[in-house]
Amino acid sequence: MTAQNAWPGTPKQQVNWLLERIADWTTHAADIGLDPTELSAFSAQLTWVQTNLNDAISARSIAKGKTATFYASAEPVTESASALLKTIRAYAATSGADNVYELARIDPPATPTPVPAPTIPTDIRTTVQNDGSIKITWKAKNAAPGAGTAFTIHRRLDGQNSYEMVGTSGVRSFVDETVTPGAASASYMIRGIRGDKVGDFSEAVTVFLGKAPMNGNEGLSLAA
């Protein structure tokens, strides 16, 4: 059996396959071993199935057109509805009435979730640059652009008893250009700030200065 004459796999394909052959089967019924009476009944049944198939194809085409018409007609309605909802919400916010949302049968705005304090910065790295400044980088969660998180950088030079804030950054890096010439080391701690929430300090990281650079320009940095 060639692929062209093979029995198809789907009902639609099978019906079309039979429609292509029913006339030949009827003409050569005796030559291919078919009973003309049975074949006539089968042909009538096939014609009925063909009618149903054509109706299904037509209905599908009509449904596709109706669906397109629905979406086209719904678009301006949904845009107008959006404007109406904004008006209702604006009235609820300014009128002082406490039953606006209930009467309109729409949900009131959700209570904003309190913004948590920023997480502790981690994986702090320092690099002594050619001009003597120190570049500091770190990792931090909830610090993506738009999250509203800033960072304060605190430093203690050798000989100092406490840390002082030396700058702020809106990204996860900072260049300290105020290291005192001749300082032997500088220790850094970083904390995140978002709104009125202040995160905890990171672990202190110390970079030792005045030594031969490592890897061309990196000072030795250790966790304090």
C-alpha cells in the first residue's frame, strides 16, 4: 500500500479519503467484491457525514468571524469601563463615603504591604585602584532598580576607634576617594536604607594598604 492510498489517521481525513473513492467503488463494485446494495447504503451514509463535515467547517468559519467581531466591539467598552472604575475609585478616595465600593460592587484597594528593611549586604569586595582610591562592591537582595534601596558606606582607618560614614550609593558599588595617604588599612561596613527602614550592618571587611598590589591592582581584603 502506498502512502498516497494508506488509510488516514483522523476522522476528517478518513471521510475525505472515502469521498475520493466512493464513485470508483460504486462503478467497480462487482469487480472489487462489494455488494451494490450495501455500498449504496454506505454511500448515502457517507453523503450525510459529508454534509455534517461541511456544516462544521462553515460553523467554524462563522465562529471565527464572530469571535473577531466580539473582540473588536469589546475593546472600546473595556477602555470606557477602565475610565469609569478610575472615577469610582477617585470618588471613594475624596468623598469620605465608606460605602462607595460596596455600592459599586468592586473591591477596595488592597492595604499596602509594609516595606521590609533591606537585607544585609554580603560578598563585599575591595579593589585598590591606581589613583589610590578604593572601589567597594557587594551583593544585596531587594536592591534592584526601582526598589528604592540606598546604601551607606562606613569606614574605619587604622588608629581610629569607631566607624564613620564616608558616603552613600544607590547601586551596589562605591569608590572611596578620601582614604588618608599613608593609612595602613581601611575597614568597611555597609548597610541598606529604604524609606524609614534601616537594615543591619554587614560584616566588616578590611583592606590592607601600602603593600605590593595583588593581581595588578587589588589590595588584600579580609573580614574583620
